Amino acid sequence: MAVPTSKADLVAAIGTTFAQLEADLDRVPPSLVYDQVLPGHAKGTMMSPAELVSYLIGWNEQVATWHARRAAGLPDELPAAGITWNELGLLAQRYYDAYRDETWDELRAHLVGAKDNLLALIENYTDAELYGRRWYGKWTMGRMISLNSSSPYVNARGRLRAWLRTASLTPPS
């Protein structure tokens, strides 16, 4: 999928990649959702499908936090409070821990809600606000949103599909 360059592209990318991800999440056997079967977000670690969903929730909600802080006139905390860009493994662990007590169904519903909140956030912006100027470093606001929503959905889907293939849980044709 091409990198979104407009509001319509961004909304479509999130919708399409999320729908594809959900189809793959539907294929995860309930007995395996908490098993450490996927490569983790820090080198040499493993994670469960539940932790993968927690990671996606965390990033979606982190984007919303960035926007809320800016709207309130507070300084940026990117990627997150107390975390630098070279500590993303620690941030992943923070997300895993934050949602550890949620059931698979709760995690899935939480992820849908986090995605829907991002789409509502996007609706508040124009194309010019999303893609007409830099928002953080060299990135536009729209690109920062896609880097932390549709792009991770694609990455998560790749991890899931690779595992499902090796676990002989091959997708239907």
C-alpha cells in the first residue's frame, strides 16, 4: 500500500490495513493468544498475540496523547513520557504491561476503539494541516499518524501471517 499523502488516503489506509489485520487476528486460536509465539519488538524477545494487540493499542493511544498535549499547549513528549526514540523496546514493554489484564475480547474491542478514536482525530484536520507542513522533525502530521497506525497494522499482520503459516494455521485461499 502506498504511503498516504492526503486525508482521504490516510483514512483509507487505516481502514484497509485494519480490516486485513482483524481478519488475521480472527484466525488466532483462542488457546494461543497468550503464548509467546511471535518475535517481540525488542531484539531477541518473543511476545504473544495479546501483547501484539496491546502494542498497537499503545501506539494508537500515544498518537492521541501527542495531539491532546499540543492542544493543551503542553510540550511534546515523543515518543512517550520518559522514553527516547532509541528505547522503543522499553515502550513496547510498557504497552504490554498496560493492557496485560484485558481478555482477548477486551483487547480486540480496545483496539477497535483506539483506531476509531484516531479516525475521529483525523476528521478534525484538513489536508493542509495533515500534509501541508512539518509537524515533528521532517514528518508531517499525517505521516506521523500513519507511521503509528496503518504501518504498524501492516507489520503486525506480517508477523501474524508468518507465525500462522509456520504453525500450520494457513489462511484460506
